[in-house]
Amino acid sequence: MSTRLATGGRLLNKSKPLSFTFNGKQMRGYEGDTLASALLANDQVLVGRSFKYHRPRGIVTSGPEEPNGLVGLGQEGHFEPNARVTTTELYEGLEAASQNHWPSLEFDVGALNKHLSCFLPAGVYYILLQPVSTADITVETWADHLITATQVSGEPVHGGDVTGMTAGVMDATFAPTTDLGTAADSTPIIQLDA
């Protein structure tokens, strides 16, 4: 259970009550409240869910470093995602909605991910959501070769990491050239000195 301090804060004006909604539920606060203080005063401790496992998250700090209190403010045409509850000043008619849950904040189907944790190592979503094609691999390999290979006395020199070793292997396929083309009058467009 969460309650207000008897004396209130320095900026709190209890003579001016304000109404706002959180996830469609009507709540009350006062002028000078932040959205976080008003939510806590209304016993709304759960404000979001974690990204990967959808674990319940509440407010843990009072400043801009708050990692859990991210909400969407407004509706449709005037919507701001990822607003911090600790830095958002309460105003009359404010509409806030928690993020990263379905169908509701209290009952989130995504919480079943905790049972799949052994199959979801860190970063798995980057691997699964990245499209891979042969063209991407070829362009990436060619770009790595161009970036890592340099000429010293006519011999290519590569970095010692995987990219450098890949570029070394690719030398046979992508040999450097000094003439990158000629214009219609047979003059070189770009001529590199060897």
C-alpha cells in the first residue's frame, strides 16, 4: 500500500486537485505532483513490464534516471511514447498508459516468457529479427575488406581480428586495382598511384 506523507511536498498545492487517467482508470492528484507521485498516492505501484520477460516493474527512483516508469502520454494524434513518470508534471486531464503488456498491465500474457528463459539468451531477439540474405553478406564482406585493407609497399595489411582475417582470405577474390574506369576519350576517371 502506498500513501502520501502527511505534510506533502514543498511544491504540492492541495487546494488544487487534478484528475487524470492511467490505463483508462480515473485517478486524482494535486497541482505540483509528478505523474509518479500521483500514481503512488493512488496505490498504483505497478507501472510497467520488463522488455524481455515481462516481469512487473514499479517506480524505484525519483529522478530522470528512473528505468521502469516509462508510459505513453495522450492519444492518437497527440501521443508521446516513453515519457518518464518521474519528470512528467501532472496536469488536468492527463491521459497516461503503461507500455509493454497485453492484454492488461495486471495480467500480461508475455509473462509466460519467464518459462522460456532457457531458450531466450541475451540478444536472441537481435539474431531472430535480423533479415539475412546473400546480398547482405557479400556487401558486408566487401565493405569490411575495403575498410580493413591498406597498402604498404604494394602488400595488403589487415587487422588481426576476424574482419581482418576475412579480408585477407578475400584478397584473392577482391584484388586492389589502380584504374577504376576510363572516360569516353580514354583518360582515366580515377587513377591511384601504386
